[in-house]
Amino acid sequence: MSVLVGKQAPGFKAATVMADGTINGEFALSDYAGKYIVLFFYPLDFTFVCPTELIAFSKRITEFEERDVQVIGCSIDSQFTHVAWRNTPVDDGGIGAVTYPLVADVKHEICRAYDVEFDAAGVAFRGSFLIDKEGIVRHQVVNDLPLGRNVDEMLRMIDALQFTEQYGEVCPAGWNKGDKGMVPDKSGVASYLASESENL
């Protein structure tokens, strides 16, 4: 499994179902250059854990937008299967009109580029990638197929990244938006631990 953190996010172009339900045959990651991106992979449409994750992302889309983040989902299904899943009622296992693009990685080129392909099953693991405005991967996590991801944890990572970009401080264990950061030097860690170690 490759570690992409600190490296340029692999670019791609693929047919994609947009948030309004239309199909964009020339969708590219570079369409969002200069913007934060959360790119997440999931195994397959019309499965079990997957709809819970896609709906969770969709329900929090305003929180991502407030942070200037574009959410993009990706699986090996075709754009036509994505449309069918969007058109399936939630109470029948569908995802409804999710509020972000769904990429069709039918040739598996994108999941291979991000090294999240699960060869034995022919699908992608649950990989999540936070990409900064310069196109650099700053956070990644990969879950096995039965293990649904925590969308709120991705929001926390975005807050941490934006905090450190704005203030130049680092984010200690368990940091949440509004918490104290740490100056990244010897006196900074000493000062932080003196006041906060009991809360870790």
C-alpha cells in the first residue's frame, strides 16, 4: 500500500455523475485546482456499508462547503450504475440525490493510481484522501471492506489542516476546532504539556 501523503495527488479524467444528476464525460480532478478536495473510494454501488457512507457525506456537504472543500466519490461502477443508484429510494437501499460528484472508474485506473484496489475482490478499499489547495495529499486512511469510515473524522482533519496553515501551529492528539494548538518547538511542547497533558 503506497503512502501518498506529502505527494502530488494523481490526476485523472473520467465520466462522472455530477451533483445535479447530469453526466460529465470529461470530469477531471484538475477541475478543482486551487480548492481543497476530499476524494473517497468505496467498493461498489448497490451494496451494504457503502450507502451509509455516501449518505453521511451528503448530509454533511454544507460543512464541507463552509471549509471550501469539494467532496468527490469514486467506485469502479459505470456512470449509468451511479445514476441508477441515485434514482433508487433510500429506504430501498439507494442513496438518493447525493450532493457531490460520483466518478466512474470502470477501468480501475484511478483506484490503482491511489493504490486502493483490492485485487482479490476486484473493487476498491474504502480509501479517503484529503488534498490541499496545492494538490498535495495531506491525509489518507484506508479501511477494509466491512469497516465504514467516520465522515466527522475527515471534517476534523480538514479543520486541523486549515488551522496549521493559518496559524503555523501544530495540532496535538485529539485536537478539535477551537482547541489550543502547539508551537512546534521545545518550549512550545513543554508549555502545551504543562497545561494540557491531563486532558490527553
